[in-house]
Amino acid sequence: MTHYLISFPASAMQVAAADMAAVGAAAQAVVREARAAGVYVFAGGLHVGVAPVKVAADGSTRAETYRQTRELDGGFCVLALPSRDAAVQWAARLAQACRCEQELREFGNDAER
């Protein structure tokens, strides 16, 4: 099985505040289906109230990010799936639930697995 990251930036979600509870319930329903299907690895959203930090090899931290990831926010789901076609199908289900397009990325091989 290959692991796939299905995600979206928070800015992609153009949903009225009154509809957010329904969107959350729909997304959780898809996650429950993924669990039931045995393909669920992990899902969540990045906590916007906690600032990211860069951590150096010596353990020191700096309150900054890589320039390319400053806008890394929103929700994501990692699923273990048999094919890219299956990943596209799950991403489409999440896109419908979240009411926004999802980005699909494939994790590289893990030589230890």
C-alpha cells in the first residue's frame, strides 16, 4: 500500500460560517468511512493558534518558517491505498465534504517498511 497525503489550504475553503458545522460533520463522515475501510492513517488540521518554529540540529529553535511553507495551514488526511486511482476517489470524497478542491501527493517508498 502506498501512503497518500490529501490536503487543502484554509484559504481554499470558501464556506459560510453557518455551514462550517455541516462541512465538519461531512468531513468526519469520510474519515469514519476511511477507518472502516482500513485505509486511514492520520487526519487533522494544523493548529493556527500555535506558531511554527524551525528546529536546528542542536535543538535550538527560531520563531520562523521556510518561506515556501508560510501558508501551510488547513486540513489534511493520510491514507494507505492500493493505487493512485483509489487516492483520487478518496480525494474527491473529501473535496465534496470540505466543499473545496484537495491536493493529492504520494509519499515516497519507505525502505524500512
